[in-house]
Amino acid sequence: MIIFKKMNQFCFRLKSQALHFFLTSTVRFVNFIKYKNLRKPEPFYGNYILGLGLIPTPNENFFKLDRTWNESYSVFNRGEYKKSIRIRKEVMQEIYAMNGVTETGYFPPILSKTFSGAIGHNGHIGVHIAAQKLGLVPPGQRYMQVSKKDLNKPFFLSIKEKINLLSFSNIHNSDEPPGQWHIFERMQLIKTIDGFLDLHQLIEKVFTADSIISNEPILKLDSDYITNSVFELKKYGLKESDWFVTLHVRDAGNRNEHNYQSIDNYTKSIDYIISLGGKVIRIGDSSMQRLPSKFGLIDLTQNLPTSSHLHLYALAAAKFFIGTLSGPKVIPPLFKVPMLVTNMTCIGLESLYYSGETLFIPKKTFIDKNLLSFFELINSPIGFANFSPKNLSEKKISFESNSDEDILKGVKEMVDIVFNNLHSRNSELDKEVDLIRKNVEFASSGLLSTSWLETNHSWFLAKS
């Protein structure tokens, strides 16, 4: 009987893989014919189509659960944050119930392959490690699937003593069928001591608790990696005695994306840091706009892929990080590096508390050319949405990027914090921000730049 059951499971898995491959290949072919786009489809497309029930499959309910989960992304990107979390919780509760998992202390032993993807996703592994240490999620040995070619990447070297790394084949979703999600921790919804918790809320809990109880970083770089990085950066002109600030600005891709901005308004800040005797290391990819060569600026974006392995060192060893709403901003807090996160959108959800030394500067947001206050933003989907360019156009939403002076003032605040231990907070303005945040069930609680608040408080902190 047991052998028969295992054979059924094996056959189900093979059929699922074959259908998944066929369907994702079909999507890829259609994209090529219609949009001349050769990019491989996202992993969930195959299971999503199977969830429509148009193709008879064994245990279609599993695929319907996967389809429902993937629909939650659309809900999330429309700014319906609470609804998206409710959908995900219902899916996971059904899967746990189907598999008879009811123990309070149970935890999925394997982190989903999603964790091993982009650099921002890697950063959430560190959050998960800290959550175990803090008792927010059940402690125990975790495993993670990583592509064999990536096992020796710098970030994975920094977690190898805490997470047992396993290599996997590159067949999309072949070993994470929906019916087994109780075994694979979902990155967006974590199994905690008290049930399931959204990733954003877990980040808030981790860093508000960690800043109180620990002076140690969550992660530490591999010692050999540090030595090799210091040696290689000497070739770019960075001496061991130099201090530096790391910069990442999302200035490539679609200019109509909510998190796009030009690098041009950062040049004054680059020059200011260099004038203080520091250096600036810029990270990113080769599609980014070139900057004029200047002493003190190390632009790693123009020397890829040979310099990409230095990005983690630049994020983890900087005096502070200047970034935008993109993946790299998740990494510095794991190594106790403070941040200035500029040009923020989705401010209700993404201005997360990482430390008392991390500051945020929002973009100005408009609907049909009407400027929105903080109260209006976080009491509407706009404060919680990663809208697509099409959505933005349909809703007549537009943004105004931070000026070079906004960013420069924020950088000067960071210099005071890092080098002079001066936290120039305006307590009255901070109280007003906190009161507005209390109007909603959940709003991220990171500190906004004081200089920006003082300049913009008359409209930003208006109550209606």
C-alpha cells in the first residue's frame, strides 16, 4: 500500500513537471510572437494556468491553491495589502489542514527557492535567521535550496553556519508543489510561533527588537571574502585606511516605473562625501547611466561581471548606504550599516524600521496633479501599492523625484549621525508622523529625514 502511494506521488510529480514545462514554454512562445520578448516566464505561470482547471490533472485543488496564491500578488500590487495577506493566510491554513499539521511549534524545514533569488530576497534569509534568534519563529535547523553554481557566492558564505545549503536542479517549481508548502517556508508569509505573519510585519518586529537587545550584526562576512575584497578594491583605488559610502540608484529600465529615478540628483552628494575625504562605491548593473570619472568615485557598475562579487562587501562594510526602493536596501541592516533611502514610494509599507540611524525621504505623489499628504497616502492603496506604469497612467498618479538639495541635506544628516553621533530629530514633527501612522492597522515605522520633514511639513503632515 505504501509503495503504491509513493508510486502515485511520483507519477503525479512527473505529470506536473511535464505540464508545467509545456505551459511555461507556451507562454514564452506567445511572448516572443506578440512582444518579441525572449525572457523566460516567471516560475508560477505553469501552475497558475493549471489552476484554471481547463486541463484535467490529478488533484487539481493543489493547482487552484497555487493560482489563488499568485492572484494575491495582483491584489498586493493594487495596494490592497490587508486583502492580499488574508488570501495568503487562507491558502496556507488550508494546506496545513490538508496535511494534518497542527502543532504550535512546527516550522517548515526548507526555505523556498524564492529566498535564493535576487539580492533583496537573499536579505530576507537574514531576517529569518534573526527572527529565530529573537523567538519570533520556532527555532530549529533550516535547509535551503541553492543552485549549485551559486553555493560559493559571498552572501551564502555568510549564512552557511546558520542555514544548511542544498543544491537543486533548475527545473522551475519541480520540488515545491502547492500541496507541500507546509514543508517549504514561503518568503512572503512566514510561519511564526503565533501563526502566519506577513514578511513586512516580520521585518518590523525583527529590527525593532534587535536594536534593543543586540549590538551584534545579524550576519558577518566570511573572513576570506573580506581579505579578497579589500585586496581587489585596492585595484580601484580604495586604501585600507579609506572610509566609503555605498550608492545604489535604480536608474535603469522603464522610466515610468514608480521606483525609477535619475542618478543626476545624486552627484552633489557624491561630491560632498568625497570633499570630506571619503570615497563612494556605486553598485548596480551595466545598464545604468555612466557617471563622469572622478577621484574618489569607484563605479562598479561599469566593470561587470568581474566586480559583481564585490557588491556584498560594499553593502556590508560601508559607513552608510544611499539607496532607493530596490533589493540592495535589505542587505546593509543585516550588517548594522545605517541607510539613507531616497525617492521612496509605497511609503506606508516600505519605509520599514531598520534602525534608529536609518532615514527615508519620500517622493512627492500626485493624483491628477494634486499633491497628496502623508495622511492621504497611508489611508489609500497608493501608500501600499507597487503600481505598474499602466496602473499609474489609468489612475493619473505621478511622482516628483527628490531634488539634489533634498538628497544632499539627507546625506549631511547621515554624516552627523555616523561620524558625530548627532541625531537631529524634530520631536514635534516625529510625533505628528506617528499619530498619522496610528490611523491604519499596519504602517511601517522608519524615521523620515528631519531636514525633509522641516521643509515639507506644511503639506505632508496635513490631516486631510
